[in-house]
Amino acid sequence: MTIQRLLVANRGEIALRVIKTCQKMGIETIALYTPIEAGCLAALQADMAIALPAGPLSHNYLNSDLIIELGKTYGADAIHPGYGFLSENATFAQACAVANIQFIGPTPESIQVMALKHEAKAFMEKAGVPVLPGFNGESSAPETLQNEADKMGYPLLIKAAAGGGGRGMRVVHQAKEFIPQLKRAKQEALSYFSDDRLLLERYFPAARHIEVQVIGDTYGTVCHFGTRECSLQRRHQKVIEEAPALLPADVISKMCQVSVKACTALGYVGAGTLEFLVTPDNDFYFLEMNTRLQVEHPVTEQVCGQDLVALQIIVAQGDPLPLKQSDIHISGHSIEARVYAEDPVSGFLPSTGRVQDLFFLEDDDQVRIDLGTAAGQVISAHFDPMIAKVITTGNDRPEALSRLSHVLSHSYLVGTKTNLNFLNTLVQDPNIITNQVTTRYLDENADILTCVPPLDNTWCSILLHAWLETAMSHELSTWQLNLSPTLRTQWQVDGEFVFVQFCPSTGAYTCRLGDLVISDLLDTTFADWQKTFSDFCLLSYQGICREVRFKDGIIRDRVSHQEGSLTAPMPGKVCAIYVQSGEKVCAGDKLLILEAMKMEHTITAPADGTVSQLFVKDAEQVTAGQILLELKELNNG
């Protein structure tokens, strides 16, 4: 068959990712969205966009009957499930087949075999893949499991048989912990997977998480696309992934060979990932197989030069893989960081809100941003908090890491808290740079890695320079500043109040933050970059970005003025207009005055030019960012 119209049964960045490949292949796409996601990037990019009902996931993205009905109604030849949601649901895959809609993924039989951990382990062991020692019996009786645990010895891992993503998983260090942890694992397994069956596995505290990417076709060909390192996890949730894994060549070769052998025995069709635990001695054991596209698939694409989504579609159409194993070459190194709407400082609590503005630096072809959120969109508690994936590639790992740090330190999102500072701390951590990490590294060092550096002399100088620029822009002339023996002000830095005294004539300052008192002389350290919004600004230095509110005004961007619209820097009322359309002005001329919070703010001409159009009138209330007038600069003709 030839797929002509494809419905993407997912949302966010993966929906947009699938749509982009379909566009390259000439396939029409149908996007789905809930009311809170109206205007999302996927809906804007797709050929068609269909609204789903509001409410819990069972009403929309997990409503398999509704999604198949929409596919039939709108003439979809195929459904791509992305990852999560219905991507590993054998019943859904079968229902697609019954509806004569091609499911972009493996057969229902393959999904079912790998869905239950004990069945997957039994199959892999029979196929010659090393598996973790443990108990995979059908009995879930607490007494039976306790006896088996005592035989195995501790520490051990309790896992949900139908689980994944770290759900229903508990580490037990000694016998007296077993029953309490068993109860928690059963409750979580039942809640997330409607199946409270459990299995026990030997636990390796100093292990790494390595995976192998495979794709198979209907002609019995299975190819691997190398390995990925996914050891940087927080509570079993991946944070940073990279390709290839840093393992001896013979270990990688053996791991990839057994993966291909097992998938061939399974008759596997489509994209899949075999996950392995690797010990300090480089012994490896099968953990599970994800019968779908992984979140971290971009790093494999970057080092292989292949489009895995396109290959998924090709084999789903019944066509053979357009390449052989000998055609797949690993070149360079690629690293992905997941940007989440969460607050690392507060224990990684999810953060919600409307995105006011966002920017991810994408300054060369070795930087890839997989983004599913735009300004104006709402980050909702109903969905996974991932906002974007930042992927950088280099000739080697140090180059890729350096590029990733540069991109992260020049990116921002306003409207909700994110883990951007945390991610940049990770990629600058000495142990991560030298790859001396295990799956426990982030959890064991969370207090250190999530700690935002406190205010110090350097940051005080950065803040003072920014505030002085603000004060001279809005409150003080140069001569007023020089005549003032001491200036006192108050800032709010990352939500904390800072009380400041500054002597302009000597450069001496004192900053007080709670019990912290910093006194020094102003030096020449400025922010690496700064970005201004209506009532606050972002200041970034060495990868740490702070949100700052100055009492005495709003900071202005240190960027050259470009011809075009002048906008209101904050909400307020127009209390005076000094120009009219067609009037010539000189740089520094007063254009109009805004009154906000009992203070007057003068808007001046940034360059010589002509007022081409005036959009406001006297006494009019304006919002932050509203266009006030258009200025045509003389030097631009």
C-alpha cells in the first residue's frame, strides 16, 4: 500500500516531528488537539486539525475508539501513535487493522509479547539475550515474593510486569523493607497499568542504561542503528541521552548482534528499542523492549544520518528497508537534553502557566530543536511537562557537550519555570563531562546539581550595571547620578528581595539578601545577555539565568535599534503625545509619555527618522507590547 493521508495520534513535539517527515514524503497529515491546545504548532502545520474533547486523557488521546473513528471519517490510510499514549497498546493496533487503517508500528502480537516484562524476559532468554537474574513467576502473593526475594538476596528491584517509564518500580535494600515497598509497587502498577502483577530482579547500584535502536521490515530484515547512553535519569525518567554509548567496541558489537537476532526471531516490523543494564565490568542484561519510537530517537538520527520516522512509514507500507546493515555508519556524537516545565529548586515540582515568550538558540546545522510549544500556548497539568528537546552534534563528545552548553545558556522560556538552569549545570558537571556516571548519579547528587549559585560579588556587579542602565534610562540623568552620595533601591531576584545601597562616586555597594550581606566595589562584569519584558528582565551569566525585577524601572535590551514599531514597555496610560504622523524627529526626541504605577516613562526616538504612523491617542490605556507608533529611520531610506 501507499500511505497518502496519515493521522498523528499524539501531541506536542512528537506530533510536529512526524508531520515534518510526512510533508517531505508528500503525505497529507491530520493533527489532533484538545481545546486547551488550540493553535498549537502541530495543528498549524498539519493539512487538517481535528479538535478532541476536553477532560481526562481517556476522553481524548487515550480514547482509541474515537481516534479510529476520526481516522475513518477523515480518510486516513494510517495512524502514527508517536510515543506514550496508545503507542504500545496491542488492542489499539489490532483495532486499526480491523478498521483497515495501517498502524505505524509493530504487529499487535509483537507488542503483546514485549508488553509484559516477564514474558519479554522469557522470550529474550530463549533468543540468547542475557537477562537479569530474578523471579518472573505468575504468583503475586506477598509471601511467595518475600520468599523469592530472600533467596535472591538484597538489594533487589521490584518491577511492574506491565510497567514502563519507572512506574511501579521500587528498590529494596533489606528484607524488612520488602513488604512496604511491595505494597507501594502494586498500588502504583494497578493505578498506571491496571495490572498489579510484579516481578523481581537483581539490582545493580552502579549500573548504566544503554539501548539499541532497531528497525525491521516485512521481509525479515532487521537492522540496528547503534547504541544510546541513557544513564542520566531522575527517578527512572531520562533527562539527557546521547549516541553512541561510550562502551568498548566488542561490547557494543555483541549487544547489537543479540538485539538483531532477538528481533529477527520475533519477526519484528517497525522501529523498536532494546534497553540494557550494563555493569561496571561491562556485562549487559536485557531490561525491556519499547515497541515504538523513543523520545530520544533524534540523537540516533543525527549520528546515522537517517530519518527513523520515514523508515517507520516505509516498512509500514510493506516496502523493504531501503538500506542494508553495511549502509549504516555511526559518525560523530550527539546529545539530547529534555526541557521540562518543572522547578528543580522545589523538588522538580511540575510548573504550569501560559508561555509568554520563548527562545531556543539554533545557530548552526549541528543544533536541532524539537519543539512542540509556542508563545501563547498553555502548559497544562493534564499532559507530560516536556516542552522541547535540545539536540547538539559534534565530531566528538566534548564538542557536542560544549555546543549543548552554549545553546542551553542562550535559551529561555517565560511564563512557567523550567529546568534550563539545571540542564546547563549538568553539562558542565565534571563527572558528566568525563562520563563517570550511573543511573543513580542524578538522584544521589540532586541537592548539589539543583542548587542555583547564590548571589556573589560577580552577580552583584552584573545586577548593578543592569539597574544603573535602567535608572539612567527612566529615573536619573547622568548629573543626578553623580551628585547622589548614596542611592538606595530594592530588587527582586528569582523571587527573593535584595536591598541595595550604592555610592556612585566611589562605586561602593552593599547588597543584603536575608542574612547574606555582600559589600564590594563595582567591577566591569556584565551579563552575557539580557532580555526585557514588561515588568521584569532576564539576566544570564555563565549558563545561569535569573529573573530580575527592579523597583526603579524596567531594563532595556542592549541591542541595536531596528527600524519598525515602537511598543509599550509596560501596561499604562498615554498621558502626553509630542509628535504626529509624518513629523521628522531626531534621536533622543520625546515622542510620548506613558504613566504606569504613578510613574511617568518617556518614550524617545532611538534614531533620526520620520513618524510614519501613530497608533494611540491621548489618555488611551495600552497593554505591554502594544504598538505605539512606527518610525522610519532616515539612514534606511
